[in-house]
Amino acid sequence: MKKKLISATTEHFKTIFQHEPEAVFLSPGRINIIGEHVDYNDGFVLPAAINKYICFAISKSENDECTVVAKDLNESYQFNWKDEVKPVDKMWVNYMLGVLHQLKERNFSLKGINIVFSSTIPMGAGLSSSAALECGFGYALNKLFKLGLSREEIALIGQKSEHTFVGVKCGIMDQFASVFGKKNKVIKLDCTSLEHEYHSADFKKYSLLLIDSNVKHTHLTSGYNTRREEVEKGLAIIKNRFPLIKTFRDCTETQLNELKEELEETIYKRCHFVINEIRRVNEAVYALDRNNFEELGKLMFETHEGLSKEYEVSCEEVDFLVDFVRNEKQVIGSRMMGGGFGGCSINLVEKGSEETLFVKISEAYLQKFGIQLNHYKVKIAKGTSKVKTKIIK
Ligand code: GAF
């Protein structure tokens, strides 16, 4: 699948530009085991890069002209490197222009490029195709023009471009996971310091199964940004009462409860979720390191409850997916994954039972919502990388 993507992208480049690309890059999507909506709340998260990618075939052009071709959409976009970079009305272009804008802000001087990209990351499934696009593009430019950016800077550029050119005030998790992924490892990331450590992603007799609801509710951006405002409001009140508290990770549930009367109900619920989700990530890593998958699964179910009832970022369809598997003995953990309002559930499932489970849940889902489900059995892969020439040929 990876090879097919690389060769299809490269061939398309050759057809359009009539020469070989100078380089080819792969930028992965991500999953997240636990730690949802806490990256922008100074929490910890536990994501990993996966074997679904955006592939970029790229060369410098002879002048300042840039041509970007989105193979899968059959669309292209042209501009001049010297032009002022502003958001346009094509969303996929904005992910890339945002990165160029960030590079300009840092006074890098680039030249024109020709680029073709193609993807195997399902869009709108909560697997971060957007971070893969931003970071893969940033990584490719960094290599092509020898800009000397570190992986961390590339991730931060990706995040900033999403804030400025896409309008989602996202945290750093997606970009970080895409750039820093390691084969068979999950990343425990401290979202304040960006310190991170890798933990084994060997789930022994269990595998990770993503079930894609195939729904994407349109209020994702507004819902996401509203959640940020709500927790910021809550944290300001907490800090005012307890001056020693700097971030959510310093706050206990008992301290929050002391403020229950003072906080609006919605704000209380959001903060309650965040404090408990940060705790759950630490407990999940402890469980994972000890191969205690039953405990890990239990924490995943708890996370879902919080996301659904307190943070209110799930939806009827994804709640259905999680509720359904609660009664299936071969599933020990399940929850919505990513920003929410649709997308995938992530499930810890006994190896060998994935297909039977999928057939059963698909039938029930189709009957209830009239929508066909998709599923992905993902492998944990390495982060953004340059493809070796011998693989391209
Ligand atoms: C989206 C965001 F981009 C991430 O930063 C993160 O907040 C996630 O939602 C929720 O955990 O993917």
C-alpha cells in the first residue's frame, strides 16, 4: 500500500512535470490511545503515527513559480513565492500556504517548487490528515532548501499555520505525532515542555481497531474553539482562587469541587473532564508498561464518558459505536478519538475477532443511521521521512 502510494505519486509527478522528482516524502496520520482535548490544556497525551500517509513528490522549479497538485482531488494551485501569502477559499491549499507564511515570517527565502501529493489517510476521520499535510510539506521544504529546521520546529510551524490559515486553535498533539512517530511505539508527550518518551505499543493479544462512523459534523471548528475558550475561562477562575496553580495539571478534583458553586455548570464539567483526563493518561501509561490492557481499556471507556457527557464533543453516531462494543466480550476498551463531532472510535479488540465484530456492528449501525461504516486495522509507524531512492525506482 505504501509502495503503491509512492509510485503512483511519483508517476503522476513525472506525467505532469516531465521529469523525475528531486525527492519524495511520506508524512503519516496519527491515532491517540488516550489524552483527548488536553494537549491545549497543558496535559499529557499518548499518540502514535500510523501506516497511512500523505506522499509528496517535489522538485525546485527554475524560477519563483510554485505549482501544487492535489492528485486525489484532481486539482492544482499556482502561485509565485514572492506573492503575499493570504488564505484562499480552497481549504487544502490553506494548509500549505499557512506553512509558507510561517517560513516567510521566519525570513526564510525559498524559490519556486513543483509538487504533487496524494494520500491514504481518510479525510475527516479524525486521523489528522491536516497535520500530515502541513508537517509533510514543511518537512519536504526543509530538506529541499536545507533550511535547518528541527522536527520540533516543523511541528510548531504546522500547528501555527493551522491557527492562522485554517482557523482551528489546535494543540500540538497531531503535528508532534506525525513528525516524531516511531515504529511500534506510542509517544507520551508533555504538551507544556514538549518533552516526550516512547513506550512499547505491543498490545499482545489485542489489536487496535479504528471504526469510522463516516460522519463529520460541521461544527468541528467552532465547537473546538469554543471548548478552548470555556476551559480558559475555568482556569482563570481556578488560578484566581488558588494562586499556586499554574495549569490544569496542578489542580486536584477536590480543589475544583471547592469552586463548584462559583463556576457555571458547563465550565465546571469541562474542567472536571480535563483534570481527570490528565490523570487518566498517567494511569494509562502505567498500565501499558505493565501489560495491564484491561485497565487501559477501562480508562479508554472512562475517557469516552467524559468526552461525551462532560466535554460534549462526541455525537450520537460515535456514542452508538462505543456503547455497542461495551457488550462485546472481545472488546476491552473503546472511545471516540481526535477532535470529535464524528470521525473514528478507537477500540482495543482481541486479535482475530476484528472482522466478526465489524460485521456485527456495521449491520446495527446501518439499520440505525442508514450509514455504512469503515474500519482500519492500523500499524504504528515512523514519523515524517524522506523516501529512499531505491524504493522509488
Ligand atoms: C484535534 C486537534 F488538532 C488536536 O490538537 C487535539 O486537541 C485533538 O483534536 C483532541 O485531542 O485533533
